Amino acid sequence: MVRDRGIGKSNVPATGKGVFSLAPYIFSKNPWITADTRISYLLKTIQPVYYPVLALVAFPVNVLTIVVLSRGKCGLSKGVTRYLIAMATADLLVVILDLVLRHITIVYWEVFIFLMNIPVCNVHAALLYAANDCSVWFTVMFTFDRFVAIRCQNLKAKYCTGRTAAVVLGIVATLSCLKNIFWYFLLSGIYGMSNMPWFCQAKYSVMISLSWTVVEFGNFLFTPVIPFVVILLLNVLTIRQVLVASRARKRLWSRSRGDINKDPEMENRRKSLILLLVVSANFIVLWMLFVVHIVWKRLVYLRRPSVGYITGATTTPPSTLSELGYMLQLLSCCTNTALYALTQSKFRQQMGEVVKSPFTRFLR
């Protein structure tokens, strides 16, 4: 929407002295600097270090995850393995397209100002939003797969297979690419070098058109609002089913075989539930601020359509919410590997073998 243009270059320092020029204002005694502004200055001072370090960690971590899972020795089914590989691949694309080619270039805009002369921003935007959609919806499809495996035993044998996973992932990837082709035509090829949701420059006539409103609203609705709600709902239903089934099965197992032997079926369900909750909780926690900011901003426009950021309305979400939301959203691209390592013993073992393999071959 056109009012979003009033946000300005939220990641660009107010002066031309460099990326850390706002640091002295964080603890300034100037009474005109509000708490929200100080937090915003703090985040903008952290980002020049945070984003490059995150990129240096996220890129090799996702590559390592893809290599480990591709070996097929982690004790996971083919369907689960394919979902996790697809999620890691999508996260890797987000790291390249969003973290490296967008946020780092915006933070160090004085170094990458030459991008203004390369008219490929609309292509970049279409690929970036497609990768984001894939990352989010792959998580949704994985959650649904685990929901079927735990709650719908009749469909488990037919749906929770490697072939079904490949078909579902292919459909999601195709639809994500088709959905985001619109941005190629709505946005220009010129970079805006600002941390706005649409970081490419666009004509005023396009931004006030109905097509822009429909595409923008649909983009925020399908990613990440609907996935956020769906994942929450599926997790609640899955946990409820597991708790009810585990109580009944525990009573039957203790009566028939005593407490000496563990129930293998319940152990498998427990491992599946842990993996599901780890992936889902990671998405929900790290995307929550981003979703809250989007919903809050849309509600402001619905209630007061003539009021936007340009007027400085007090009901609009603070800029710090948007900045922190971006930072946490990008953090979600490299945390899954750590969570797999913490919860899956075979994944830890295989990861150790992959890391040691080059050194072992060199010694041999």
C-alpha cells in the first residue's frame, strides 16, 4: 500500500558516518529521544554485526543438514527425510536471497550502492518471496504429515510415504513460484535500498491500484498468517490425541506385560511428537513478532484507512517490532539443525561422521 512508503529507509543510519553512527544516541540524555527510538537505534547498531555472523553460520549449517539427511542414515522414514531436506534447502535459499542479498546489502548500503544501477530487483523479489513461501509451507506440510501419522492411523500407510512427500513438495514449490510471479510485473527492477516489506521501487500508480492491494493482502494472508494458524491448530489436535492414546495404551501395556518392557509403539510416537514439536515451536516462536506486526498494521489500515505512517499515528506498530521481527524470522533459517542435533541421537552421530569425513580421508 502507498502508505508503507512513509516508513523510509529504516535500516539506513540518519547520518552518513557509517553503520554504527547511531550508537552514541542509545544512551543519550536527550529527553526527546523516546524508549522506542533508543531500542530502534540499538537494533540498528547490532544488525551490522548480527546479519553477517548469522549468514556465516546459517549457510554451512543448512548445507551440512542437507548432506546429513541425504545419506538416509538418521533412522527417519523417507517421507520425513524428504520434508526435512526440502525445509533445509528452502532455508538455504532464504539465507542467500533474503539475508545476504537483501538485509546485509541494506545495512551496508554505502558499500552496495552500485546495486541501484543493476535492474534486477523485481526478479530478486519474486525469487525471494517464492523461497519464503516454500520455507513456510514446507513446514506446514511436514506438520500435517506428522498429524496424519500420529492421529489418522488409517491414512498413515497411504499418505506418509516418500512418494507422497515428493508430490506434495513439488506442488507447493510450483504454486509458490506461480503465486509470486506477480511481483515481477508490479515492482520495478530498481533497488530501494530500504528495509521495507517491498524493497524494490514501484510506481505510485501501481501502489494505489487494486491489483497491488489484492496481491499484497493475499501475500501476507497466505504467508505467514494462515500457516501460523494451521500449525497451531494441528499441534493442539496432535498433542491431544497423543495424550489420550498414551493413557489408554499405557494401562493396557502395564496389565499385559508389566512395567519392565517399554512399549515400542509409544516410543515411536514420542519421537515423532518431539520432532514435530521442535520444528513447529521453532517456527511459531521465531515468526510470532513478524506475524503480530503484520496483523497489527493491517488492522490499523482497516480501522483508519486515511491514517498511515506519514501522519505518525500512535496506533501504528512501533518500528522496533518490525526490525526485531525480521531478525528473528531470519534466525529461524539456521536453528532447525541445532534442534535436530539436540533431539535426534542418530542425526548427531551422522553429523559427526560427515564433519570428520574430510579429515579422515586426508589422514588416510
